[in-house]
Amino acid sequence: MSGRYLSFAEREEIALSRARGCGVVEIARQIGRSPSTISRELRRNAATGSGSLEYRASTAQWHADRRGRRPKAAKLASNTQLRRYVQDRLSGAVERPDGFAVHGPKVEWIGRRQGRRKDRRWARSWSPEQISARLRLDFPDDESMRISQEAIYQSLYVQGRGTLRRELTACLRSGRALRVPRARSRRGKSFVGEEILISARPAEATDRAVPGHWEGDLILGLGSSAIGTLVERSTRFTLLLHLPPMPGDGSTRVKNGPALAGHGAEAVRNAIADTVKTLPEQLRRSLTWDQGSEMAQHAQLRIDTGLQVYFCDPHSPWQRGTNENTNGLLRQYFPKGTNLSRHSADALAAVATTLNTRPRKTLGWKTPAEALDEHLRSCQQNIVATTS
């Protein structure tokens, strides 16, 4: 038998050492295995016929042989409810806040990745890791509703285990039809004073202790089209800014006039102000942006909204890491090289809702919407307690 698996002789040694009262680390040292291997062996293959967890080598070997039989029925093939749950989280429709579906661009499955500057299929697009972890929260008492992220990947990619349709790979973050190592992409006018650089930002924003501190940026598309993004640092709640072209776009621009593409300083300031004013006051603490010219009217923005604006150091996108990560997620819906101005405000709201209802590992598999709602309810309770 391969050295990857415990042999019957090793199981006999484990049983004898266990009977002598040896601990997991001592047993591992004696037979030259990892302590985690011994711990897992004692937990998974112990004799349970008598109701106790007594370890016997023969019983443990029987359990291991039974578990190792191939071929096994794929879990998604035998559990219809689980398969429906996984498929819905992968390929379910993007919905507006009122529940109506927004289908996005029509994209035909071509058996391979669409390409860097092509439209992508719009879907809920939870990652296999998010689906696997969220099952424990949604079905805490149902052990049948469990599946590993690797099992989901294999159902998508491995021939013979394909209980999920191959075209659902288009709903994954990468959109790849084959499993390959992935590469990362990257992205920088300095018109700000020392007093509003990121180094002057309060500590509560840096350590994400208090919600209300936002990071912002633009994602750019074909023909100078753009969408603004705002991400709350603590809850990862995302807001998208609709920046349609201004009247006269495409004609000769008036010298020193406003940018007509829709993401000049005035348009961006107005879009941020209109969006931020809809938020409760406790969620309007600060905004961190890069040193792009679209934020040239940051002083007026601060007057209009009370939102303190800070700027990253030049060419330092990692100082807005939460926003950069979110922009990467958004590129699944708004690929580079496509015209972003064709998307309506309702479509942007639907995509934002999709991200805000997707569970995040960093939030303990809560969704950003749940995390933000929890904070607002806590604030409301504190206000009631204070006034009563």
C-alpha cells in the first residue's frame, strides 16, 4: 500500500500505544507520522459498535477499506437538494433590490473562456469556497447538506464527475474552462496636501473597528466610460455610482469645460454626494481614494456631505485593498474593454445587491448586507437604551 495511507501494522501500533495511554503526539513520534494524521485516524476510524470511541486496529482497517472503495457516487449526483443549492448560488440570476431579475448581456457558451475584453455571463457567482462554508450556516442541523469546495470544482471540471454542467464554469470568478494557475493584474497626479494623505486617517478607519469608512475608485471601460465604486471597509458593503456620459459627449469639448465622458470631477462629486446622503450619519465618516483628477473637487464634497476625504500615496493601490479586491469581483460583470455606459442605474444596483448578498470568508461567512444590518440594529438599540 502507498505510504500516503496508514497500513494495518501502523494501526496495530496505534491501538497498542493508545491502550498504554500514549497521547497523539507521542504516537505520531513513534510511527513517524504527523500528529494530525493520528488525530484524524482516531476520530474517523474508531470502533463505535459499543457506543464508545475505543480504537481497534481491525475495525479501523475495515472502516478505511470501506471508505476507500471506488468508484463512489458523486454527492451532487445523489443529493438533489444540495445540487439545486449549489447550482443556484453559482448560476442564479442577478436581481435588483426589489427581487426582479436582471439578465445582463447575452453570452453564448463557447466551450472556453470568453476573453479579456468580452462580455461575461451575469450570475450570482458565489465561489465554491463560499458555497461550501455557507451551507453550514444555512443548514446547521442537516449533515447531508455539506460539500467541500474541491468536490464542487471536480463536478465542474473533471470528466466522469460532472454532475454540474460544464458551462457553469463561466459563472466562476475566473471564467476559465480549465483549471490553470492564475495571474493578477495591477493599476495611479498629486494635488493634495499632507493633511489629507492616508497617513492622517484616524486609527479607527485603519483597523476597521467602526463602520462608516469607505474606499472608492473608478473602473474604466471602452470609450472613456466608467462606473464608480464605494466599499465600506468594515462590512465590505458595496455601492456603485452611475456615471452616464454628459450631454455633448463625442463632440468637441469646450476648453476648461467639464469632462463630458461622465467621470470628471464635477460628475463624480455629484454622484458620490447623491449616494452618500442616503446613508445614515454614522456611516458617513471618511472616504479614501487614489490621487486621480476625478477627485479634484474633494473639498466641496466634504462641505456637501460632511465626509472627510483622504488620499492614498501615489501608485499605492494596496492602500485601498478592499476596494481593489471588490473592483476585481466587479470585472466579472463589467469586463475591461467593454462599454460601461450602456448599463443602467438599475443594473448597477442589481450587481451591487449580488455582491452584498454573497457570503464573505472575512465576515465569518456572513454577507455584507447582514453585517451592515447587524451594525445598524446595534446602533439603534444603543440609541433606545440611551434615551430610555
